[in-house]
Amino acid sequence: MKARVTVTLKNGVLDPQGKAIEGALKSLGIEGVESVRQGKVFEIELSAGDRVKAEAALKAAADKLLANTVVENYRVEVLS
């Protein structure tokens, strides 16, 4: 079973890496970029066949390890 956990900064949390990327894009001449927010994506393969159990396990992993829930949000997607 494949899954994806996407972690992003909460609104209002400063994102210096996103600002640096935004500046670099503008310096490369890429027009129309208003803002950039940086995040991370985890592609995870699970042996479990039960979607409900897989989603619960991934949420636990995100809460305990993958995301700092004080400043980050996460989204869990079970793909197959």
C-alpha cells in the first residue's frame, strides 16, 4: 500500500526558505510569483492492507515524528 504525507508550515509561521526560493525565482526572471511556501513530502510504502489502519498509523507517525505540530500542518493520503 502506498501513501503520501505532506507537511506544510501553518499560516502565520515565518518561512525563510520559502522567501529565499521566491527571491531566487524572481532573480531567474520567472514572472508572476507572488509568494512561496516550502514544505516536505514523504512517500511511504506500507505492508498493511487495511486503509483505515494505515491512515491511523500514518497520522500517528506524523504526530510523533514527521511534523512539528506546533508550527506545521500535515495531510495524509492513502493512494493504493
